Amino acid sequence: MKEVNLFPYETFGIRLEHKDDGKVCWFSCQEHLDKYIDRHKLKPKEVKLDYKNDKQVKKVKVNKTVLNSKPKCLKK
């Protein structure tokens, strides 16, 4: 059996897989994942999430000014 590496990228610790078409996306932080889910209006039953460190972070609602600003992980 071929070994599958779910996290081929060192810095992308969150993996999202679409259940319907098998499309896979990787994210470096929770804010990017939340933005993607909101943008595409995805439901929990439509996707499978995997975390590299096995720690799922709770989704936090934010206002629109926060969404329009840079994510914390990109700020210097």
C-alpha cells in the first residue's frame, strides 16, 4: 500500500478536503481556513479537516473590518 503524506508542506498545518470532488487545500493558519470556508459557504458535512498537530481550533466569529485586514500570521 502506498503511503500518503497528508501534509507535504512544512508550514501548512491545516488540510481541508472537499468530500464531493476530492479537492485538497492546505492552510498555514486558522484565519485563512475560516476565510476560505466563509467565502465558499462550506458546511461541515461537505469537507474533511485534518490538523498536523491534532489540535482543532474553534472558529471565532469576527466582524467585517477584521476580515478585510491582514491575518495575524501575516503581520510583521
